[in-house]
Amino acid sequence: MTTLGKVLLETTRNSRVCPQPKKWNELYELLPHKRRKGAGWEPPLPLILAAWWDTPEMSKIARLREHIEWAAEHGALGTVYDFLVGLAEDEWYHIGE
């Protein structure tokens, strides 16, 4: 059984921060029930493109967690977990890179 804790643990193995931008966008596309909210999106967009370079690691970790929690709340936790465990280690951004 896939639990929120199991998925979050996977995201922090080997000093991981978040998937690399292309993969993070692919993960975001897996999230169900995304919707416009004001000028932005719910859940918020991944911190990629221009935001990638200006965002601290802790903010990236927090945003990824939001995406995982969204998946859990909307019945997609298993799909997200399968995606994350399928990533090669070089498809992750790590602390201090």
C-alpha cells in the first residue's frame, strides 16, 4: 500500500530536493483536478523555468510536498509514487547541486 509517508520518504532519499525541471513538469501533469485560481493554479505550478534559479532548495522541497499531498487528496498517490520511483538518480536535483 502506498502511503503519504512512503512517498515523502522516497523524495528525500540520497539528499534529494525535487525532480529535475522536465521531470517535475511531467509529475505535475499527472496531478488530477488542477484548476485556475485567481492569477495562478491550484495546486501551484512546479518551480521550474525562471523560478528554478531563484528558488531556494527548501522552497522546492515544500512545493514538491504540496504536489504529493494534492495527489494524496485526489486519489493519485499511487500514480505519483510509481512515477517517482521510476526516476533515475540523475533525474533528481540534490542538495547543494
